[in-house]
Amino acid sequence: MKRILFYSDTLNVGGHELMALQIYRAIKERYNVIFIVSKKNRHFQEILKSDGCNFYTINHCSNRGEIIRSLVYTDRKLIALIREISPDLVISLQGNIEISFGVIKAAKSLGIPVWSYIPLCQPLSKVSSNKLIGRVKDGIRKRLYAGPDGFITISSTQASYLKQYGIREDRVIILQNHIDVSNLIKNDKQESRRNLGLTQNSKLIGYIGRFEPWHKGLDKFIEFLEGHAGEYPEFTFVFVGDGPLKQRIDQLAKAHGNIKIINWLSDLSEVYSSLDFLIMPSRYEGVSLTMLEGAFFGIPVIANKIPEFQEYIPETNLFDINKSSEFSEILKKCAENDVSPIQFDNRYADFNEFRRSSINTFEKILALIDSHNSVKSYWK
């Protein structure tokens, strides 16, 4: 049985780690999967234990200086640990290219094939608040992207971003996400609203997720509401979650009766069942779990006009968050019910389909490795 090593050195559990766990569940009968995780990420360790995963811990945890560390530092203890595990393939779980990069250097030094599982590949010059710094970092990132032998990513849009970094098409495999809908219950709308203390008499537009300004585009949405929420009494704007902008949203709710905040819930079924529309003003995304769950509930998703959303969301539902007039226009469409729900693809909820896709992905990678005599000739 081939041995596959999954590596993550993040402090917190992100979506890509949770999806890696789904991949583990999909391939564990076919391959011997081992994890290495940061000793500081206790939550991930608890999840791995509950799933019966074999794992090791390391002291390192990715930080803000990781892009520089990735270039200049080689972790000898990690090299020794990988040598001890002796995997046939290493998978670096990377939210972006500099996260968990150390294992790529370590595996290459040992002559072990190493691939990246990466959901966010956007050029920083496109998504950073400081475009100049973004361009400088993109230059560094281009060197990092040359490190892995190949990439597993989650959508055609992300694959196209990889090509912008010069990655060959035959080095990229798309493995679609899987979402577990077993706990998502489509409840009665009016009853769900009563249970959550929400109005029965207006259209509900919901934002679900972290209250984060730049990545999630909430700075622009809140800026719009601060100036115009009172002009839309037919709507109630619902925020579900927590994060850096919570205090600002609290102030907004005090000033406007049609702004409501709901603390984060582990079961979002009643929230989704209550909503008429879901808003996603993000400046960049992977393949959003919230978007897919909204599609599962048949809720029209209105979103920022970025390639990540254009791949999935009807063009009529998209708008430019940098233009106040386009917020107004999309709300007019919502008032007239002139937006469409995403056609939910049942493959996202079919674990058997995900298992087949995951196994096929790793069979392809391992076949490519076996077809070459040594890692030095890999991809040559």
C-alpha cells in the first residue's frame, strides 16, 4: 500500500485542512495516509484523533514572515521526520503558496515527489490592498510556485491562476470540493424566522461568515449600508458570524432597524431557510462553502463580479462592490425578484463521487511518478 504524507503547519484549522480530511476519508482504504501538523494547532489534532488518523506534530507554525522563511530556511528536523516516515508522495496543504512550504523543500532534498493541495492561487497584485507590495510578493511567489512537482486545486478559475504563474497544464489536477449536506435541513421559512427572531414582513439578505473587511469585501458593503440602509425598508440585512468588523456592524444595527446580527451557529439550517438572498461581496475566494450551501437551499446568491464567482453564479447576480450605484442596482433586482439561484450540482454532495475523483487524482499522480526513473527526471 502506497504511503501518502499530508502536511500542514497552520495555527488554526482552515477550509483546506477540512477538505484534506474529506480526501483522507475518501482514499484511506486505498492508501496509507499520515499527517504532520503543527503542535500549536490543537483543534486539528483533535479532529484527526476523532477520525482515527495517524499523525505526527512539529514545533513550527506558519506566520506572517513565512514567504521569506520559505526562501531561506531549511528545517533539518522536518527532513529527519520525513525520512523516518518514508512516504511515496508528500502533499503540502497550502491555503496559499507560502503556507506549509517548508515540507516542499524538505521532500525535494530527500528526492521524494511532492505536490501542493492549494485552493487560493490568485496573484497578489490582483487582490492585495497594496498593489505595489502585491507585485513584489508575486515575484517571490513565482519562485515558490516552481517548487512543487504538481498542484491539486479546486476549480477551473484557480487552475487558470496557476497558469499565470507559469505552471504547465499537465502539472495541475482539479479536484472539486465535497460538502456534507446531511445536517442541512430545509425548514419552513416563517417558522425559521420566528425561531431566530427575524421579521416575517421583509425580504432578508444574509451575509454568513467572518466579519473581515478586505478579503470578504465587507468594508464596501458596510460603507454602502452606513449611507443607504434607511433607503431600503423593504429589506432586512442579516449578518451571521463574528470577526474584526463586529463592533462596526453593531453600531450600524443600532442606527438602523433593518440591520440584524446573529452570532455564529454550528447548525445554519434555520439561517439558510430564513433567507431570500445571500450576499457575498468578497474580493477573492476559492470555491466558497457558503456559496455551495446557499445553492443547496435554492437561495439566489448575489456577489462581487470576480472570476471565482463568475464560474458559478449567473451573470445577472453579479455586481462591482467598488460602485455604490451597483449595490443599488442589485438591490433593485432583488426587490423585483430578478436574480436567479445557482443550479446546485449534486456531485458536490455525493461522497461516492468525491471518493472516485479523489482516488483517480492520486492514481494519476502516482502513475506519473512511477513512469519516471527518478525524481530528478520528474516532469522532464
